[in-house]
Amino acid sequence: MLEPTDFDGQNAVDSYGPGFFRVAGRVHHGGIVVEGDRVQPWQGLDDLAPLQALAGRVDVLFLGLGDQIGYAPRALVTLLDGFDIRVEAMASPTAARTYNVTLSEGRRVACALLPL
């Protein structure tokens, strides 16, 4: 029997589609950065401010690269490593699911998602 996941009031990614993500029941268009307690717009890999703002708040960032599987830019990995944030790059659907599972375990995580 499947047990419902309890996110204890934190932001989980409910669904996604072409150009949007639904987080905690609210639709967001375009790229986003999701943490347990906030969602903010993200303009993509060159938009570093929302990612740097994760410093001291999260240990792992799941980086969703849209519908592509790829690597995080080395400069971005190095920058976030300086803030003790580990970066895991993958396609956005996988990043959203991995974020939800890890969030449900009570870990300090975030995801930055580019739309499909």
C-alpha cells in the first residue's frame, strides 16, 4: 500500500508541463528556484543571484536543465561549492522528483528548474 507523502507544509513540485511548474498548488511560468519555504523566478544558468541566495540554507541543489540531460557549467559548480552547496544536474522532471523525495526525508535541498 502506498502511503501519502507528508511535506509538512513545505513546497513540493506537484506537476509540470510545457513552460510551467505547479508548486504547492500554485502555477509558475518559466524557470524557478524552489526551496522548502519559498519559490522564486529564475532566468537560467546565467542568473546567479537566486542560486547564491541558497548559501547557508541548502546542502544540495538539483539543477533541472529542461528536457535535456547534461552537465552543470563548471564555473557554476565551483561558485556553489564555495558556498558548500553540491550541484546535481539532470533533466527538470527528474530534478523535480528527486527534490520532492529528498525534501520528504527532511534534508536541506532546493531545485532550480528550467521549463520543458
